[in-house]
Amino acid sequence: MTANIGTIDRAIRLVLGLALLAAPFLSGLAMFESGAATVVSVIAGIVMVATSTMKFCPLYRIVGVQTCKL
């Protein structure tokens, strides 16, 4: 896997991923009362954090986007 995520993109993904992971458990929002919203938020957060740490996004590869400098 060749890196295709740049530094700023990685930072944004990490912050957003951590927020998505924490939101269902810390926010107290009514939308997280259902199990489906919690599951979607946690899965999206895990994907965001994982792609940030691996510096690789499969969707970027498919679309042909690269935010890192070669």
C-alpha cells in the first residue's frame, strides 16, 4: 500500500474519527438513543482512525485522489 493521505488530511480524519467514536457515549444526544445511530457512528469513527494511522484510503485509490506529496 502506497500512502495517499497527506498530513492535514490525516489530522482531520483522526480528530473527526475520535469525535465520532466518543459522540454516542459522551454527548447525550437523542439521536444516539437508538442502537443503529451508535453503530454507524462507531464504525465510521473506526474507519476514519484506521485510514489515518495507515496513511492509506482505499476509496482515494479507486477515485484517483492523492493528498500527500510524493
